[in-house]
Amino acid sequence: MSAGFDDAFASTDPADPLVWLRRGEGMFGAGPAVLRIDDREPGPRGARAARLSAAWREVAAAAEVDDPLGIPGTGLVAFGALAFDERSDAPSTLIVPSVITGRRGDTAWITRIRTADAAFEEAAATEIGPEWSAALAPGAESPEAYAAAVEQALTAIDAGEVAKVVLARDLAGRVPPGADLRRTVARLATGYPDTWVYAVDGLIGASPETLVTVSRGAVTARVLAGTAPRGDDPDSDAAAALALATSPKDQDEHQYAVRSLVRTLEPHTRALAASEQPFALKLPNVWHLATDVEAELRGDASALDLVGALHPTAAVAGTPTDAAIEVIRRLEPFDRGRYAGPVGWIDHRGDGEWAIALRCAQFTPDRDARRVTAHAGAGIVSGSRPESETLETRVKFRAILEALA
């Protein structure tokens, strides 16, 4: 954890931490929740985000906010995690804690939030619990079954049903009773400082992919599609990056994702710009092809409105989106829950930062222990090979497995 944030980190709930961090900046939520909004209703793509956005507008309009700083993350803020699929049994959720401690640059703040008829709550710090570990094993789908699902996806691609589909597989296990989940967050923040490290309603991870950021009318997003494992030494690492950058299969997969995001953003923005060629993004375990997109917000759309318009992106679903979702429902033997869904925060102005919930695990209470389920996926396009896609998921599991070990 970064210097100066230790007390804030110690104040968040060890069994259910509320965290949003990147490069030593971000926010911790603590104390009992002042407000929680859950949406479980099925509907068309984007329906849950639209309903949450409408509900949040009502809350923000009725709130009395004293925010002398007026910078991203100050004032009234809700942390959120949304389900990947509108038919998922997992809720799409906004949570407003009673205390938020944040830092951006050289500015730090504490926000206290209460309902009109209640007193302000204080958040007591608790000592970080002892080290613990959890082992995960294949869950509803074995690696062999996943390879067979990739073959079926390639058949759908050859038949013209989709041009790309992202298939995931799962790992599952249990964590010891009383395990302090802040340790998992701390390991991810230390090992993957350039990612969005998050903990919202039992969903904990370190995502390299920004879905969308809205700040004072500026809109930014980052597309990641195309992945290669890091090399074992400088020469093999450079060769891996070069092979990724020159791979027709990975370039095609990446362009699908970029075109999908640009088309979706265009009705909501102006002055939209995206780099012509992707760059290689280096993470501790993988290389990604990445493209940054910038635009100016058109109208009064909030960050949650854009989340609803953009999710799910081609990078985590496929192309065409609706057809890819149907293939995912047919081939994946589980409910993804919030894996590959939006995770982030929104403030009373409608600004916010949202990532795609990748490199993550969902912790769920279960009798005297807690279940933990992790997912990782790979983009399947014409020319994909089942063994290579299975290896890619294994590499993507590394971040959360290390954090649990």
C-alpha cells in the first residue's frame, strides 16, 4: 500500500473492502453503507446501467453536497460493480459508504456521508489480519472442455454467426474462515501498480483495461485486445512483444475492438480521436496491444450512461456484440457474474472512472467459509488455436492466483 494511505486502508472492512486504486492514488470506502442500490432485473443490453444511472441522478439531485475541493472523487461518490450479462443472477450494484478517504496527486481528503436523519459515522481502523492462502482448481469447465468450446466457437465463426467471440473459463475454491481480504488487495496493488486495483462488493481484481473515464466533459477510454505472455529474459521478452505487434490474428482482434468502441462512442461525443496503430502495453505477466481513445462529451450524459452504451465491448464479448453474447451463453457452462463487467465509481456530478472487471475473483459467503471464483478469457477469431487460447487464459489467471497464494 502507498505511503500515507495505510490508515485509510486499515479502516476499510477486512471481510468486504471497498477500494479503487491506481499508481498510489484513489479511494477507500469505510464504515456502514449509507446507500446500496441493487438491480437484478433482466432486460436488453445496457438496461441495468440505465436504471442505475437514473436512480443515481435522483440521489445526486436530492443530496446536499459540501465539496470545496471539486476534484474527481470528492463529494458524494458511489462505488459500483455491474454484471456482465443482463440475464445474470449477480446483481449490478452501487454502494455509498459513510466514509471515503481519497488522494489524487498532492491532494488528500476525507468525505463523510450520512442520511438526513442520521449522525455521521466514524470508521475505526483494524489491524490487518494474518497471512492466508487459497488454492483454486478448475470449476465448471476443465481446460480440456474449454479447448473444445473454442473449437465450437471457431465453427460459429466459420458459419458467419460471429466474427469474434470472447470465451472464458473458471477456477473455484474456498478461502479460510476469517480471511482478511485486504491482503489480496494489497498484493495486487503492490504487484500491479499500473492497473486499476478494485474491491467492490466482494469483487477483487487488478484490471489493465479502462472502460471509460468522464471528467469535466473529457472522455477517455483504452482498448486492450491481443495478448502474449512475457518472455523469460530481455531477448525473449522483446521477441514476444514484436511477435504480438506483427501478428495478423492479434491485429485483427484488436481492430474489431477499437472499431466497436469508436462506433459506440460517436453518438455521445465529439472531437473523437484514436491512434492509428496500437502500442504494446507491458504488464508484469503479459503484453497487450492497446489503443487510447479521447473525446469531448456531448450533452449531459454521465459516466454511467456511457458505461451502459459501451458495455460489453468487443474486447470482452465479441463482434457483432449481440450475436457474440448468444454464443457465450451457449458455450460457457456458468454465469460469469460480474467478471468482464463494469467496475468503478461515479460522483454527484456524473463524472467517474470505470474499468472492465478483469484479472479478478468474486468472493461469496458460504456457510462457515467463503467461496471464491475467478474467470479468465481469450478472444477467438478465425485462425485461433484452442491450445494457444487455453494458454492465454492460464497466463491471465496469474495475477489473481498470485494474490491468493
